[in-house]
Amino acid sequence: MENMQQILSSLLPFIVLILIFYFFIIRPQRVQQKKHKEMIENLKKGDKIVTTGGFICEVVKTEEGFISVKINEETTAKVTKEYIAYKVEG
């Protein structure tokens, strides 16, 4: 019985560290990933986005793995959904 208590008391700091790691790093990152995925899925024509490269674009058409965007009046391009940083509000 004393041996079991000793094992538990030596494992307790590791368990606490794992819980702290989960609640302060893993869980917030998953929440952020979920919000980003929802934002990308809800993009529609006319929305303004910023790519990870810093381009501010307007959504022209959404496709399966890509989004067609208008960079300026003459230029359109396709951007993969992974490279969309955020949606510009307003």
C-alpha cells in the first residue's frame, strides 16, 4: 500500500503538467483551428480576405480546394484555402 502511494505521489507532478499543457496550449489551438475552418467554409462572393502572403483580395468564386479571388480590376487568381489568413470585416 505504501509503495502504491509513493508511485502516485511521484506521478502527480507529471499529471498536473499534462493537464496544464492541455488547457493552455492544445485546447485553445483546436478552438482556433475550428473557427478558422468555419470562416473558410462560410466565405462567399464579395467577401474580402487577406492571404498569408499579405494580399488583400475579394472572393469571386469558391471551389472544392481553391477560392478564385480578384486582386484588382484586371487580375484574378486562385488561392488554396490553406493560405487564407482571415476575413476582413466591414
